[in-house]
Amino acid sequence: SNYSITNTLTNATNLTQDFDSWIAGGQALGDFWEQDPTDNYNWTVGTGASPGFNTGPNGDHTSGTGNYLYTANTFTAVLARLISPCLDFSGNTYPKMDFWYHMNGNGIGTLAVDYLDSTGTWVNAWTLSGQQGTAWQKAIVDLAPLANQVSKIRISHTTAGVGCELAIDAIFIYQLA
């Protein structure tokens, strides 16, 4: 049988992901990021104003004209998880992750960031629930347990009903000086 193995190990130091090189309008991701096959909903690559019920952003955070990821509005509670490639935190003694989120709408639910620990268990590092207004907001996530490790990051959105178009943009993983 023919098969191939792709090494997705990505240096986590000063890693930026703004989704701008990904194809807008679909659910195909790039740079070895993936949709979690065990959830029941997917992230979509968006650009410009998000389409659903005026709950999403008018444009991306970085420039207003680039891409972002969002979960499209739905009438039922769903779970969408985004999983990073394998991230190499070698030489990082105090890693952090910043990203921007847009959480507006009655059913916005919960946004969470988890990391994969050395036993293969997902551990929560950051959680936020409920409406946060119509502007992009910045999250700062402490990833200190990943110092000098190889791991993955998972960003999850659990919706709470109608009015749940949540978006993320401009992920930046870095070493705190």
C-alpha cells in the first residue's frame, strides 16, 4: 500500500497565524491546522462582513480586509474545534499566546483554548463565555506548562443557540521576555 507521512512540526517561537493565506469562503484550512473530526461543527474562513444575523465582525482584526475564522450562525447548540499543528516550544521557558476574538450575539456561548499535555490529555488554559460586544477583543493565554515541550493547541467554540457567530483572528505565540 502507498502512504505518506507529513511532518507538521512547527516552530512555536513567534508563530503568527492570521489566516490571510487561506481560501476564504470554505472550511479547508491551511498550514497544517485542522478541523477536529470528533466535534459536530466546523470553522469557516471568512473575509469582509460575516453573513449571519449581524452577530459577526465587519472585517478581520488585522487589516479589515484580510481573513479570519468564524463559526457560522446556527439554530442549535454545536461544538466546533480548531486544532493547531504540532508546535515545538523548545527554548521557550514561558510561552504565551495572544489572539483576537469577536463574540457578539445572544447565543454566543463559550470560547475556550486548551493544550495537549504530555499524557495526551487536553487541558484548559483559557475560557470566556457570553456576549463581549461588537468590537474585536484581545485574549492572552498562559502556555507556561508547555515550556520546552512539543504540543498542540485547540480552540473550541460551544454555541448556545441563535446569534452565535463567533470569530477569531491574529494568533500569535511567543516567548515572554
